[in-house]
Amino acid sequence: MSIIVTDNGFSIDDREGSTCSPEALPPSSESQTVCLQSEDDPSVLADSLDRLTLIKVNFSSFSDGRGFTIARQLRSMGYKGRLRATGYIISDQYTMIRRSGFCEVEISNELAERQPQHQWMFRADWQQNDYQRRLGRINFNY
């Protein structure tokens, strides 16, 4: 069981096997969910983006920023579905997670106990005070 963090707070994801495994899950003809690791190239999904409903990007460490790049690349490629950050993410990163294109974050129950909902919600006003928004460069409608 995992905790899903959105701009509205915590919810529970009780689906079995909802977290990313160490190996990326390749898209299959019947799959609508894919899990990418930080070292994966998102361009391999270019032909599958229209049928995917959820892409999970696993952060192997909270200091590994490659997941942010993957999210931005997927949005630039035209992906409009749900994009979920998983793995080692802390509440201080929530604003950047959302600005880079993620819709939600999946965290463990243990992390939710150490960093409760109010710490994540403190950063949920991620659209304010962004220089790119003031310049009209980014559309945050995802």
C-alpha cells in the first residue's frame, strides 16, 4: 500500500504492485501503464504515448534529478496522461515535481509518517511565483 500525494493532499493506493520495480516495465500491447527508471530514455515510448494512461518515473535517490528531465521530455513529446513520480522523493521537491510535469507523487507509508501531509501541502501552491509563468512560457494544465 502506498500514499499518493496530489495538490489536494494524501490518498491511498492499495493496488498490489503499484510501485516501480528495479527494472522498467516495458509497454505491451495491452498495458496502459509504464514504469521508467532514471536512466531510461523516454523517447522509446514515442509511438505508445497515445495509449498510455499512466507513466511512473522512479527516482533512485532524492538527489538524482534525471526524473525531472524525463517528465519534461515526456510532456514535450506530447504526453497528456497521468505522470507519477515514485521512489526517493521528499516534500521539499514537490514544487519542482509539479512544475516539471508530474501530476502526482507516490510515497511509502514510512515517508508519509516522517513527512506528514501538511509538509507536502505547504508546497502545493506550486504555480505561484514562477518566473516562467510570469513570462507566459509555460502552460501548467496537466
